[in-house]
Amino acid sequence: MSSATLTTAGILLLTVVTIAYGGLTLLMHLARRKAGYLDNPVRRGLWTAGHAHAGVLVLFALVALPYIDQAEASDGTRTLIRTLFVAAPILMPLGFFLSVVRPQDTKPNRLIWLTVAGGASLVAGTLLLGVNLL
């Protein structure tokens, strides 16, 4: 595995700490019946989605990383693919969390568009990697 891919894997593995902390935070909100979380279905749903997407997308990126070094692509394209795979599990959950930061928020603000940016990053990275593996 290339040093760039190992570095990317290291960064992704470090994000698992933040995902674990987020899970603990959500659990504490539930256990302590935190106002603005349990009684706010929009906020609860988006924060749950953010946490779940973060975990799944980090795992997906870690699984995809070894294939990047096998792809018939330039170094610049490989760097772009790595960047897109790291951006997705950061941008998408941020959109879910930051779009309903205040406990009284009952609809997402404009930061929900970060989820779209994360999704676009995921799609672009996956397509680039897939095409370059063919």
C-alpha cells in the first residue's frame, strides 16, 4: 500500500474516535431525556442519520482504499479519489448535525446542503475509482 493511502487510512481511523464520541453523546441525550433532542423528531432523526452515515462512510472508504493503488490512474487522480473518499464521511454528517444545531430547530437550515456535497463526493470518488479499475 502506498504511503499516501496509508496516511489516508490513518486519518479515517482517527475519525472513528469522533464517531464513537458522537454515539456516546446521542446515548446520553436519550438516557438523560435531553430537551430539544428526544422531543424534537426532526433533530433526533437528522442526528441519528448523521451518526449512522459517518460510521458507514468511514468503513466504505477504508474498504475502498486498497483498490486506489491498484487503479490505472495518475497520481493526481489517485489523490483526488482519496480526497473525495475522506470528504464524504465528513461533509455528509456535518450537514445532518449542523442543519439543526439549536434544540428548537424544527426544520433544517441551509447547511443541510453539506449532505448533498458529501453525497456528490462519494459518488464522484466511487465513479472515478470504478472507471479507473476497469
